[in-house]
Amino acid sequence: MVHSHPSIFLYNPTADMAILNGTVSYMPPSSLQTFENDLSLLPSLVAAENDIVITNKKISNSFIDTLALLKIENIIYKSQKQVQAMESSHFNWIRPWCWSPVAHNTFKNTKKYCSDSFKESPNNNWNDSYKLFFSRNTSLMLTTKLFNNTKLCEHIEIPIIPKRAISLNEIDNYSSSFNQKYVIKAPWSSSGRGILMVDSTKQKPLNINWVKGILKQQGFVTIEPLYNKIADVSFQFVITETGMAVYIGHIFFINDNSGHFTGSHIEPYPLNIIKRINKTWLKSALEEAQKHLTESLSQMNLNHYYVGPVGVDAILFMNKKEKIKIHPCIEINLRYTMGTYTLSLRSNIHPHSNAIWGIERLNKQTPNVNDLILKPLKTSDGLISNCHIFLTDNPDQFRVWLTINDC
């Protein structure tokens, strides 16, 4: 879809830490700055023709050719300074990965050239009440609403509502009811960070110093049971100006043992999932969860604070009766997510392929790009069915890969 004026995209996954810091001058650690810079081209996946993606990278022809394979063309790449210098230009919307005081400061002189719909949205301004909204406190509110609305559901189970704790004593009291297996989450953390898994039965004791640091810096933590997880799934929505939650799809993603995102399946029902879970049951479970999430999100007046993409992370787990259930809200992300990007990839990949993409950190053992790229093969209908390509360009430490195989 081509707009009369371009939107501006920025990948800023350290926004949560910027929100916590609260100042417009927050600077993330150098390793996270490298991460942001290496992955700065990812918004190309959701940008429309002639939209602007902010990056400091010099774009290679090979990267442009890679995007063309995915039918992504005519994206404009500019540095932050170049965008800031575009006085009197007209823009549609500004779309960072996540809004923060730093992001608002970055675009303070650009916002006045945006569309009326952007200027009238809550995304145009920042105030102090937004800080708690963009924390895990909103996840707690959504889970509480779902807990009350899904008690009679066939496929959904929320065994217990997560708790807020402001001291080690409270954490200790809650942990006993969780059978010493639980997860502690910082209210604000960057892309899957700020999560501590505790399992006393496997000699994973509580890291008291870490918890003390979070409580001192952020004021509280949330604590919830550690479930017998089978798979991670995420539901993607768009919150409209009227407050309605519009469902756009689900994805199955992959976390490491610490709960950090490492990759995502692109097809809606990956082979390794439906080998373990009956597909008919799974479809019914996802539909039931999606229905209740849509209703609950639409009742929360989220549009008073933010409009745009939202991802709700859920899990499939084995309950105490050894039945598979879906917990519909482990976390809500009020921003773009890797799920948003995954759905944008799905439309150009053959539905009968096995497709996965992920992020990896480069080291001396990492194969060179030139040793890995395979010539993409296309089916007769123009959809990719076999390839290994990269969605980063000359990265320093982190790169994004996409692998598609014929089933």
C-alpha cells in the first residue's frame, strides 16, 4: 500500500530502558547500541513503498536484492540526522519499534510535519502516566481481566494471577504457593531481558542481589508460576484510534532457556508443534484465546495511551491434570514485535514450506555470509519455497537469518 506521504520507521528495542530512565538523553550500553544498529534495517519488513527506515548503515546492493526476493522494494534509507534535516517535508506517521521519551525527543521537530491522524493520536505526545502503561503492570491488568472472563473456557486455563511484589519477604511468601518454581519479571526491560527463572528443584536458587537491584531501581517486580511449557505463541493485534483491538494473526516463536527471543516459525502451524499437539484442538484453542483477547483488549481503553501494533505472548502448557491448555497472556507488548515482522514475511513464503527466522550473535566460528547464501528457489506461483538469506547488512555483532525449506 503506497501512501501519499511516507511514514518513518525506527528500530529502537532499548525503548523500555529509556522509559524507565525517563530522560530524553538516555544512552543504552554500547553492546545494545550495536544490537540496534545491526538490526536497524528490520522495519523494512513492515514498511510500504517509499517509506523511510532510519539507519546509519550504508545499504549494499546485495541487501536490496535480498529484499526484492521478498517483494520489498523502494524503501528509502536515511540517518536520523538526515530525517531531522527534512524540514517542510510531509510525513504520514512516525512508527518507532516502541515510543519512549528518547523517541519523542528524536522526532520533536519532525512530528509537526506529520498527518493530522498522527497529530491527533496519543502517539504524538508523552506524559508521565505513559511510564506505568508501558510496563508489565498492563500485562497484569490484562491477565486479571482474562482470568475473570475465561473460567468456563474449554481450552484456556489461567491457574493463578501474577502478583506484584515490593520486597523480598513478599516474594518469599508468594514463592511457597508456586511450589518454589516461579518467574520474576522486572516492570521495564529490553526485549525479553529482565526475567529471572527460579526452580529450587533444579538448583536454580533466587538471585537475591538481582532482585534487590530491580526493586531499588524500579520499585516492584511481578512474580508468577513457572509452567510446564510446551510452546510459545504470540497473538498480534492493532489498537485503533477508537480503542478496538483488530486481530491480525498468530505466530509460534522460540525462546532460549532464559526467556530471550531467538527466533520464530513463519508458518501458522509448524510441523514440530502439530506433531505434539492435535491440529484440530490447537485451532480451537487459538480461536478461543484470540476471541477473549480481542474482547478484553478492546475494553481496556488502550487508545488513551497508544495506538498501533500490539503483541500478546501466550503459552501452551501441561496443567496439573496433565492436560494441554493455553494461557492466553504471559505478557503484552505495546509496540511492534518480532511477531509483527513474522506476519509480514508469511505472505511471500510458500504455505507448504518449513520456514524459520532468527537472530544470532556472531563469533569466530560463525560461517561467512558468502559460504551460506543459497540461490533462492521460487515456485510457479511466485512464492519462495527454498532459501537461506540474511535480513541484516554487514553486521558487526548480530545478524538475522531466514531459512525456508521444502516440506
